[in-house]
Amino acid sequence: TQLLEQSPQFLSIQEGENLTVYCNSSSVFSSLQWYRQEPGEGPVLLVTVVTGGEVKKLKRLTFQFGDARKDSSLHITAAQPGDTGLYLCAGATQGGSEKLVFGKGMKLTVNP
Amino acid sequence: GAGVSQTPSNKVTEKGKYVELRCDPISGHTALYWYRQSLGQGPEFLIYFQGTGAADDSGLPNDRFFAVRPEGSVSTLKIQRTERGDSAVYLCASSLLRSGELFFGEGSRLTVL
């Protein structure tokens, strides 16, 4: 069974702080996706990383895929209250996103 | 609407009853997925349709769960003889192409008493 472990699972910070959330596995994934989910809504895709060592930036968010394609990180700079939500990583194992394996998520609260 | 639509948004039922959950994907999306998200967990894959056929149903937990997509658009997830452990949010997603970006609906929250 392929598992994705996310850490930390919960984080409460003040506006303006930086944070990093990690997504680790013993399995190799063909790609890895990061989603953000708000209460009562479905996950929304933030980014897909495909190549080992790849780094992608989305405004204040920086995503990195590990060289061995087993792990990933999400770094948020100068967090804002609007960043509050559940951040999920998901790995694809069949060359695409037909069957994603999700982590449990990291619940982020950014206090004003 | 422009997004994935799921009905009902909430369903409360008694143990042993039959339940149907409906998903209306984004128009033109050929791929459709069902995931289940239990409290405090990430979504768990159930089944994937490409067109009318179930391309991968390996995530269905047992034979009480069944899903159809008869015309390659709307899909229905059917759960027989519901159990308390079936309580979860059932998420549907669609994508334009196989391996394309997934767009999730808001989910159907099922509570089995």
C-alpha cells in the first residue's frame, strides 16, 4: 500500500510568518500534486510537479519535488489569513492522475 | 453550472438502507472519478470512469458499492445495506482528458445512523 505522510498535520501561525509543509513516501510517484481544500468544498489543484528536483513557484507558494520523486515540500512566504485551509499532497502512480494517493493533509490557520 | 455538481449535498440514512449519490461532471469531460473522504483523512480513491466504462474500480471497498455512468456523463454511486463506517464525504471529480487536471465537486456528506 502506497502511503503519503504529511507533516505537520496542524499549524497555527501569525500573519506574515513563513512555513513549510512536507510530504513523504517510501514509494516513487510519476507526479505529485498539491491541493488546497476549504471546509465544505472539494480540493482545488494548486500545482503538479513531474520531474525529480523540480521547483515551481505560484506567487508566495514554492513547491519542490524530491530528486527521487518520493517526497515534496510546500513553502509559503509571508502567510496571509486567506491561506487558511487544508493542504493535501497527492501522488500519481500510473503516469497520470487516474488514481491519486492522498496524504491526510495539513490544516493551516493563519491568524491576523 | 460551470463546475462539478453533486447531489444531495447531505444525506442522513439509517443502517441497512440503500443510498444513491449523483455526480454531474463538467460538460465535455470524459473522465470521472469518485473519492471518499473520512473525517480527518485525505480523499481515498474509489473508482475511475473513462467514458461509460469503469476503467479502474479497485478502490471500491466491497460489493455493497457500485457506480455507473451509462451515457458517459452523469454518474451515480450506489451503496447497498449501508453501515455506520460508510459515513464520509463522497467526492466526485472530472477531467477533460485522461491524466488531465481534476476538478472536484463540493461532495455529498453521507451520515449513516
